[in-house]
Amino acid sequence: MILAAGRGQRMRPLTDSTPKPLLPVNGQPLIVWHLQRLAAAGITDVVINHAWLGQQIVDRLGSGDTLGVNITYSAEAPALETAGGIARALPLLGPDPFLVVNSDIWCDWSIPKAVDLANDLRTNDAKAHLILVDNPSHHTRGDFYLDTQGRVLEETRSEDNADNSNHLRLTFAGIGVYDPILFESLDPNHPAPLAPVLRHAMRAGEVRGEHHQGQWLDIGTPERLNELTRRLAQA
């Protein structure tokens, strides 16, 4: 699933007439870069949610056949936030664990790994596997802790490590593999953020993660959009 329903307030005025996933990056919409990487990894069944100016996304991407994918759309009015959008899309995603990617990021994490992670989730008694990255300058505090056993924690726990020296506080990359059971109790018609859902699962020891140390960029402002364009032009 690609999350594409956000208003993109920090991108205004660019997003006043264009949904953020369709903003051009080095000659093509940002969301197309995601779809191309998914297709190259053999992940071809894709759900895209949309709200603000969402029909533009549908008109631009269509069925996805020209990009080598099969797109199903999950319309929201109003936008349901991240967890609410996933809950609304559950009937389209099916009963097995699935990959979710924010449309407004850039990351070179290896997408083919998602298949094995999805298969491993239930084996490991986990409900989520998060990709975490070093804290960027605009989010220096980070989001969650990652311990040496690969568990993602809301807070460090003294019984696990008295001095917390083996815990890294990192930023959530906007990429995760989830068991649908994580969202089944949510109202599919009610907005719900993702963080409280994840924190509840963390307290039960049900969230795993990994530290990705490659390229990652949160495309949240026009300046970062320009930075990504420069990076790709130099690649």
C-alpha cells in the first residue's frame, strides 16, 4: 500500500492545485518512483489511498499497467490519517501481512526484503516490522528505540538494559510491514493516527525493526523536494 491521502500543508502553494504524490521529481511524479521500484521488486498488486485532489492521482496513474503494476484505489473523504486509511483499505489488502510505504519519502531500502519480512511476521509473533533511519536535522529527537534484539520500543526499559547504551533512538522511515490484525479493531470510517497503534503493540513486544543506514529523505517541504531532485539528477 502507498499512502497518498495527505493534504501536504507544508508543501503549499505547490499542493494547492496538485496532490503531493504527483509533484514532479526529475521528470516524473514522486509516486511513480515508488511504483517503479515496487514493480522491479516483483510487488505488482498495489493499493493507493487518496483524498485531497485524489481524482488527479487516479487519472494520472490509471490501472498502473503502463508501470507494470495493478493499482486498486481506496478513496477517503475526508482523509482518515495513516492507521485509519490502512483500516479502510483492509478489504483490498487481504488477510496476509503487507508492505506500506509513505508516498512522500525517498529511500533506497531494499524492497524485495518485504516479502521475507511479511512471511516472518507471524513466525516471530510480531504484528509489525518498521524501517528506522538516523534522525534527520529536522527531527533530531527521533521516534522510537531499537534494541539489540531487533525490538522496537516506545521507551527503553531498565530491566532490558540498565544504562540504555545498547538502544538506538531512531526515526521511523515511513516504511513498514504489517499484519492486518493490527488494524482490524479500528473503525474504517474514523480518522486514526498510526503512532498510538504502534505504541500499543510495542508495549506488548509485538513490533520488530531494523536500522537502515542508506539514503532516506522525508519530502515534506519544497526545499527537500528540490534536494531530492538534485540528488537524482546527479545519480
